[in-house]
Amino acid sequence: MRFINDMHDGDNVTGIYLCKQKNMAQTKNGKDYENVILSDKTGTLSCKIWDPNSMGIGDFDVNDFVEVHGRISVFNGALQMSIDRARRANPESVDQSDYLPVSSRNIESMYKELLAHVDSVKTPYFRLLMDSLFVEDQAFISAFKAHSAAKTIHHGFIGGLLQHTLAVCDLCAFYCKAYPKLDHDLLICAALCHDIGKVRELSDFPANDYTDEGQLLGHIVMGVEMIDEKIARIKGFPAVKANQLKHCILAHHGEYEFGSPKKPALIEAAALNFADNTDAKLEAFTEILENVSLVQGAGNGWMGFNKLFDSNLRPTM
């Protein structure tokens, strides 16, 4: 199996990959072509089928395993493939573990580290809430460990949600030491719970796509609903603290244009927003650098304009 991260400019590649995306487009001259994104456990690859009606191009759909033959080139500092031949492959003929992206970190070790943050919460009602999610709810724990944190932008792999949540908790724990005004237990609970709605917003792998519920409500609203469900079972949970925790979750995207229902009104909500944004952006940048690490010589080292960062990016030389 030729993995995507082993491909180089000029390579001729024949192999089986998972189709993550497929859509028709047109050139400036009005000629039809297809955009395809192929993936394996090492990453994704943008592809073009310039002649979709060619005899060598068979029918295949998103989430199919596809046997392709094509040539690798560099476009805007990133590798892409021009597909000459493609056909649907028998899923029984492939080892599906080769096609599911997984965190480079050990999932059980990360979860053990996350539980240390749960253990750091000493306020009784907050601790009961955290235990109800991260210690007692086995269905939630299983989904949480297996989910990604996003479809494509950052942490889009098995264990990604856990890895992102742990990083946000680590940052928030540092903030609490540096800024004593922060309520440690409120902030750590908010960090632990800020993205729990993603277990309902995104489907399981290999699809890793938005569910109907996710499209209609989004993970922020669903996360607050999940917190409400758990709080309702804890007798005497203070309404003020419940609202503060839910506010942190509602405001963790920081700005309305980023999908945040509220802007931060509490110092803990502001800290959570900074931690979430820091890890998401640095992980996204890391993944960009990993995807172009084989073509750093292109464009004098510049990788081209990136919409997320609103800048032309380049690796540190």
C-alpha cells in the first residue's frame, strides 16, 4: 500500500484509497471535470478527474474504496493527483485500518491524562457532573474517544476530539496558575465539556460527516443540552453555576461570525475561547505543514494563500 504521506511530485501512483469527497466542476472554458478527495490513515489528497467520461473512469461514490491510477504534481505548494483511471474496489479486499486516520498519540494514555483533570475538580457538584460524563457514562466515553474534533479543519481523526479536549484542558490549567482570578473548577469543567456535542454533531468514521441533528443544531447547542440532561439528575446543583458553565460553552467560539451564540461575558469564558482557538489554530497549522512537508522547495518555500489564516504561509526554514 502506497500511503499518501509517502507520495512525491512526479510519482505515478496505483492504489486503493477511500473517497471522502466527489463533486462536479467546470473549467474556465466550460469543460466538466471532477474534484475528488482521497484519503488513507496518513492524510488526504486533492485529486482531479479531467475527463470524467473516459472509458477508464468507473462509477464510484463518497465513502467507497476506489482503485486509482494517476500522476502526482504540485499545485499551490500542495500535492495533488490527476486521476487517469478509477474503479470501485471491493471493501472486503482492503484492510480498513489503513484508511482511518488515527491520532499519533495513544488514546488510552490521553484519556488517563484527561481523567487527571477531572480529578483536579474539587467542587462537589461540578465533580459529580464530570464523573457522570467521563467516568460513568460508558456509551459517551466510547464515542468521545473515537470521535474527531472536526470534519476537516483540525483534529479530523479518530481520537481527535480527545486530543483537542486534553490540549484545551492543559492550556486552561496553565491559565489558572498564571491568572489566579480564574475559577479553576468552572474553567476546567468548561474545557472538558466545551466540545462534547461533537459526539452527536459528527457521524462515526469512515463518514465523519455532519448528522442531521448536527446540521440543524450544531455541537454548541447540543453540548449545552447534554449538560442540562446530566445536571437535571444532580440534586441541588446551583442554578447560578449551571448557567455560568453553560455560558462558557455557548461562548467558546468567541465571535458571532464564528458560530458563537454568545460572546464571552465571564473571564472563564474568555480564557476558554483563547485556549480553544489556540489549539485549533496551531493544530491546523501543524497539519498544513505536515501535508506539504514533501514539497517545501515549491514556490521558494511559500505554500500559497490559506483562507483559515488569511495569509500566504511558509514553513520555518
